[in-house]
Amino acid sequence: MALLSSLFIALWMLKTLEQPAVKGTYKVIADLHRQLWGMLKGQTQ
């Protein structure tokens, strides 16, 4: 859980920067986070 919350904070920090160079990285990390979250939710249900 600590990993997820730190990842969420990292995503939030990247999003608030809103720099063109960061946006591509943010999208990649957001997609990875979505996949990871989907897997975790699938395991708990």
C-alpha cells in the first residue's frame, strides 16, 4: 500500500508540473498505474 500511495503522489507531482517533456512520461506512468490498479482490484474481488 505504501508503494501505491507513493506512486500516486509521484503521479500528482508530475501532473502539477505540466511541462511538455513531462507530459509524455506522465501518460506512460499513468497507463502503467491503471494496469497495476486493475490487476490489484482483480485480485481482491
